[in-house]
Amino acid sequence: MQPPSPPGKIRYGYLRKTNFNPAGFRPALFSTPRPWCVLLLLLLTTMIGGCGTSGRPQLQPLAPLPPHEICRVAVLPFINESNYAQADLIVYKILMSELVNGTTFRVTLEGDVRKAFRQMRIAPQQKPTFEQLRMLADRLGVQLLIAGTINEASEVSGGRAPNSQLVMTLQLIDAPSGRILWNTYHKKSGQQYQKVMHFGLVSSISGLARRMSQEILELWLQEGLKPCAD
């Protein structure tokens, strides 16, 4: 037993000698992760990455839909307000494809629609007037018109962060009256479909337009738009 230290002096203790190897020391923070930790990290990454996919198209009803089934539909040439050249043509053709392949609507051919525009002297980037809409519907023999505007469009395909962005507005127009029934706004980024790392990332305008068109058509059918029976 050591004698007590004299007043005014500090007694220092002694470290017991151990076989300490600095090279083999590794803090717990950098220790090898357990398998369940890796699984939990991947799960959290998936949840965080997929949070953006919940963005849905916004539908604004302006007038009631016809109570009967709608068979004949025509898609009018889209208006391009973005800086992306031919964004209107890309989205137009993809929406036409989704209507033909994913629904039972009888869609008027694009060539017939553009021929009617030329005959009525309506420029492709010109919005038809109220009377012109009624005349178009009568000439094409359709029950419903779909008009669209590409508000924004951009595509970054190279680099470490490829991405695309698209903003569109679609209108459902009652053919006999020319009234707008529904206005649908949809805005999406390709990164909102990303799951883990780059899986699910949509980096092209065409890929983004296809996903967004599917979501819009799904919403229309859910909200009561009735296509004719197959």
C-alpha cells in the first residue's frame, strides 16, 4: 500500500504494462458490418430513392364526363412551349401508342388528324378556336378530343448524373360542344423513378413520356372515363 501524498503534491498513478499492438487496433466504427446491417442499409436506400415516385398527375374537372361510353378519340397535335426541339412530337407519338395498345379507344390515325388541320388551315403549333374544335370533331367523326401542351422538357444523358424532366398539360375536350371537360397537369423527373443506385432511372424524354402517359391514362380510367368495350 502506497503512502499518502504530501499536501500540495499530486500523485500520479502508473499504467499497467500490456501487450498493445497499435497496428492491430481498429475502432468499432470501422469494424466489419454485420449482414443484417447491410440489408437494412439497402432497404433504407430503396425507400428513400423511391419516395419520389409517389408524384401523381393532377386532374382538374371542369365539366362532367358524358354518361355513356366513349369509343372514337382523336389526339390533336401538341403545342411545344419548351426549349427541347420536337418534344411535342415525341410525347404525341408515345401517348398515341399508349392509347392504342393500352386501352380500347378507337384512336384516329395521326395522318387523318394532320390532314384535317391542313384542310382547315390550322398551323400545327396553333391552338384551334372553339368553333374549329367542333368542326374538327365533326370532320374526324370522334366523340372526344385530346389536346396537349409541353410546358417544359430537358434531357441530360451523359455525365455522372443523367436525368430528364418533363412537364405537360393535357385537356379532354367534349367533341360535340367543344368544352374542356378535364385539365390534367403532370410534372416528373427521371430521378423520381430511381430505386437503388441508377436502377429505375429514366434518363431520356421518350422513356419519361411513356411512364407519364401511362400514369395519366391510368388516372383517367380510375376517375370514370369509360372506353368502349373491346
